[in-house]
Amino acid sequence: MVALTPISRTPMSFYLPVVAAAGAFAGLLVGTAQDSSALGVLAGAVVMAGVAFVVTTMVDNEKLSRWGLVIALLAGGFLMGGLPGAVIGGLFGWFFGWFIFWLYEGRYRAKLAPYLTPGQVLWHFAFRVICGAIFIFLITPILVVMPLSFNAENFFTFTPEMLRFDPAGYSLKHYRDFFTNSDWQQALRNSVLIAPVATLLSVGFGTLAAIGLSQPHVPFRRAIMAILISPMIVPLIISAAGMYFFYSRIGLQGTYFGVVLAHAALGIPFVIITVTATLVGFDRSLTRAAANMGANPVTTFFRVQMPLILPGVISGALFAFITSFDEVVVVLFVGSAGQKTLPWQMFTGLREQISPTILAVATILVVVSICLLTVVELLRRRSERLRGMSPG
Amino acid sequence: MRPTRILLATTSLTLAAGLASAQDMTNDMTLVSWGGAYQASQQNAYVEPYLAMHPEVTAVWDESSNEAVAKLRAMNEAGNITWDLVDVVASDAIRLCDEGLAMEYDPDELLAPGDDGTPASEDFGDLIVSECFIPQIVYSTTFGYRTDLVGDTPPTKICDVFDLDAYPGKRALEKRPINNMEWALLCDGVAKEEVYDVLATPEGQEKALAKLDTIKDSVIWWSAGADTPQLLADGEVVMGSTYNGRLFSVIEEQKQPVAMLWDAQVFDLDGWIIPAGLPEDRLARVKDFVRFATDTQRLADQAKFISYGPGRASSAPLVGQHAELGIEMAPHMPTDPNNAQNTFLYNYEFWADYRDDIDAKFQAWLAK
């Protein structure tokens, strides 16, 4: 993007307080780690304001200052916390070097429209910082467990060896445990046997229901829709308890088929909702045209309607699959020990034995989910491109 | 199964196998236990040997002992008992027995005599605390502490837990009144034999809570047995209570800088119950399994995998070395004379009578 606004250096009264505030925040993080938050805030603000003052008035050589700051904070971090401290210090140094000159040279203004008021500029960046903070808040818990799954010890703990990046602190033994332990393998097998079948049922019934309910002449459409959607709205524990007693009476409790049925019931609402959404844009004259040309309703469905609502069916199927694959409450009630799924095994593992094998499984599942979603997204783009719905 | 049959069956393993298949027995068992190292010890000590003797049998574990009472009630209401044998602590066994959800049994008929010929009822002795309870192990709830966080004078007395000046830092205590109230009273100057008399009065309960109040800000409350080992390994707490087997695993197997504080350990029992109302064929299989799993040798074998004392008197001399570490297990048993210098006897009747009342007070105090 080209510069929209000519930039000029900003006064000291502007960039020193901002850098000091950022320094205070960084100091809070470091200070808290050293058990003295207040001191950290003070030291961070003073040091960073001082650095900004020195490099902008005395050194005034951007490249030299930024490299100097990286090296200085890297060394400082190393003295405070060894290798991990040095990495964090180096990152802080890089950030503050960039940040000071970004403010001092007025670069922050370059890509914004010239007519924005200072308040609007502030909001522009505040908005980005807030978004970033929310993103970090959501993603950090997932990222933190990943290195822990390579722990050489049997606890959810960053050991000193791990923090020193010592290879002895890391191992693949929890992954080995997952792939060799018969409990985990049985759970994996159960999950893999249950989820696809439940998905298939949900997609079949859900798509049929959505198409039926989209016909204007069906009586009590809204009431039927509400009932079909209810498993998504009713608290899971209520559905689970209800299913438990009902399935017990008819002999389905504790059977493979019972769990599949229960999961299908949970997945159907997702399919109905996504398919109904795509049906809104579906042109009914297409089915009439197909009928006019001699196609029977089944052929019409598979040759005309299905390809057009496929994106909705696929995303519904994905939701149904994930619902079944992640589900722990209903299977605890409806299943017996023979139908122990991965989430069930993780749940009991977490409660009875806090073992990093759970983290290894979680990491594998996260990677599998990312792959799955990427593949679906690529397929979707490909089909849109083939049908000429989007350029490129 | 008639008693004569059982006697016959135990005379020879092959004969037993022959009889087993001759009789109407199902070949599937669902065993309920606690998961973790404890379940592994059961698996190694008697489930695997039993399955080796009876290749046609399969056993599935369900790690639901924590909510066994609730689940058995639901199963009973739904008329669909899916469990065959359930591992519970003694107090749960008493409750299940009172509610008619567990089967009453005759020890001398169901269980094998000791290898010295002592009838089962004498071999287990007082540990059969309920008509339905088949004892397996004696465990204790006790404290472990970080050796690197307590300075030069490690804690030796239970009251050190309440001493924030000598041992600053967090403590892990179980999120329920049982044990905590007793320890609080002991450290508030109440004599050991009077603890339950004092705790029966509202003033005594206030007194215990007041003592706990002195350390409340430094307590991390745990609810699963695995919590305290994790907190100790993290260095998050200086000391914490949990089951002695969990601490053994932290110290000897995971090699963490943790040591035991055996003072005023509270003994408790864990064992099997057979759910009431099992169909004939499943009951026959379970009886056959229980008889094997609770014999003298099997209970002694279990102690090779976890540091819990066997429930039979006749098993004690047979306790050997740890299966993998090769260390003598006897000094790690809660019942070892060195460890049991000062123990506290958990009073089942008291807690059966007062549990709901004191629980409510304890939870209200926690929320304050």
C-alpha cells in the first residue's frame, strides 16, 4: 500500500509517554514473573522512555539503534532468565526498536487517510490492539498445551529442562503411549466407528427434513422445525438423561447403535440449519424445469438440487461430525464402557490421572481438525471456481 | 453356585476352567474402577492372570467409581444394570448396601480362605465393614511435601500443615470436610479419642472451621486424586494431602523432590461390591472372578504395583518388591509400623450420620 499521508517526525511529548506506557506493560509482564509487578511497571516505563530519549536525540541512527536495543535486551534477558529469557528479551528489543521509530518518524500515520482526526487514528490502532488481544486470549490456551505434550515428565509442567530448551526435557513418550496403549486405541477406534456413521445418518435425515420443511405446503412447518432443532437448544445433560432412560427401556443403552443414534439426533439440527440456509437461495423453477424435461424427482434431486446445496450439506456434515467426535456428556450416559470414545477417555484421564497423553491427543486432534477444515475450504473454493461463482 | 462346587473349583485351576465353561457363565465382564495407577495395579495383579486362565472371557473397564453411587441409582431406576463389579470406597459401599443397590454376601461362601486355611471372614476380619463390601486394600490419606521448599527443618507433625510461619506457601486440601475437620481439631488441641465427640457438636464444628480459617487463604482445594501430585510437581504447593499411593508414584516412580508426612494419616478401605439384581449367568461369572481376585496371593500381588496394604491379614507376609522398580514395598505401606506410629481411624458411622449436615456447613464456609 502506498503512503496516503506525508509523514513528519513527531514531538517528544507525544512519543515518550506512549513508549513509556508500552514499556510499563512489558515491565508488568517481566515484573510479575519476578514477583514484583509494581517495580516492573515503574522500571519498564522509565527504561523504555530513557531508551527512546537516547536513541532519538543522541544516536539518531535508526539501524544502529534498533540492533543495539535487540542485543542489549537479549543480553539482559539472558542474565535474568538464561536462554528463554534471552529469546524473550530479543523479541522485546526488536519490538521496541521498531515501535520507537514507528512513532518518532510518524510512520504510523502514513497509511491512513489524511483527514482523520487524532482521535480516529487512536481508535484505528486501539481497535487492532483489541482484536489482537482477543485473538491471543482465544488461541493461547491451545498453543500452550502443545509444547507440554512433548514433556519428558508425567506432569502438566514446564520443567526447567524444557525452559532451557534442553533436548532431555522433551520426549515423544506421550505420543508413543497414545499409539500403543490399548485403552486409547480402543477409544480412538470407537470414535472413528461412531462419528462417521452418526454423521451419515444426520446428513441423510437432516437434508431430507430441510428440503421437506422448505416446501411451502407442509403443515405445522415451524413447530416441526422447532422440535427437530431442539437437541441443539435443550441443555445437553437433559437430552442425555432423557435418552438414558428411554434407551434403557428399549434395550439400546450401552450399544454401539444407541450411541450412533444419539449422536445423529444431536447432529441433525446443524445439518437442517445449514441446508435450510442454502435452500433459501435455491431457485424452484429449476426443479420444475427438470420435471418438464422428464426427470423424476429422485433424478432431479441428485442431478439438479443436490449439487447446488452441496456446500450447505458439507458444512452441516462437518458440524455433525465434530459434534459426535467431541461429544462427552451423552456418550457417558448412553454408552457403556465398551463404547468409550476419545473425549470420554480424555475426560476420565483428566480427572483420574493428569497425564500429558491427553495433551498429545489434544495436539493430534487440533492438527487433524486444521487439516480437515483446510481441505474443506480448498474444496469449496475449487467448486466455486469450477462453477464460476467467484473469480480466480 | 453351590459352596461344594466352589470348593471343588478351587482345588485345581484347570478343573475350575472346565467347570466355568460347563456352567452358565457369561464371558463379558464390565469392571468399574478409579482409573490411573490403581486400576493398572488391579489389571496387572488379577485381571490379566484371570483372563489368561479363561481366554474366552473379556473384561472392560469403566472408570466411574467416583460417581458409582449416582450411576447405580440411575441404572436401578432404568432397570438396566450394565456393571458387573464395582470398586468403591467403604463409605460408598455402606450407602449402596443400605439402599439395596449392592448385593449382600456371605464371606466364607463367596471368598476363598486364606492360604493358611483361615476362613475369609476371619482373614479380612474387621475390614468387612458392610454386608456388601468385599475389601481389597487399605489406603490412607496423608500429606506429601516438597523437600526443596520447606527449608532445613522438614515438617514432621500434622500440625505443621497449619503453621504458616514455619512453612509459608500454599497447601492442597481436599474439597470436602472429611479428614480436614479431624486434622483441624487435632491441631486445635483436641485429644485424638475425643475428636468425633467434639465434631458431633455445633461448637466443635465451628471450632474446626475456625482452625481451617487460619490457613484458608493459603489453601488450594482439590477434588481428584491426581490434583495434588500435579500441584506438588509444579511446585505450586508446599504440601498437600492425597492418597498415599499417589504420593508413592510421585516420589518413587516420577522421582519428584517430594517426601511423605505420615503423621495422623487417615486409614480408609477400598473394595468391590456386586450390584444387586444381576442375572444368573453374569452373577456366576462375577463370583468366579471375585473369588480369584481376592485370594491371598492376588491381593499380595497387587502391592507390587501400588503402595496400598492388602485387605487380608494372610497377604501381608507375601508383599514383595515393586514389579518395575524392584524396591521393597513393605516400608511404603501405610500399615508399616514406622509409618503407622500415629494414625487416625476414620469413623464410618459418624460420617454416615453427620455427612450431609457438616458438608453443608463446610461448603457455606468455603463460599464465604
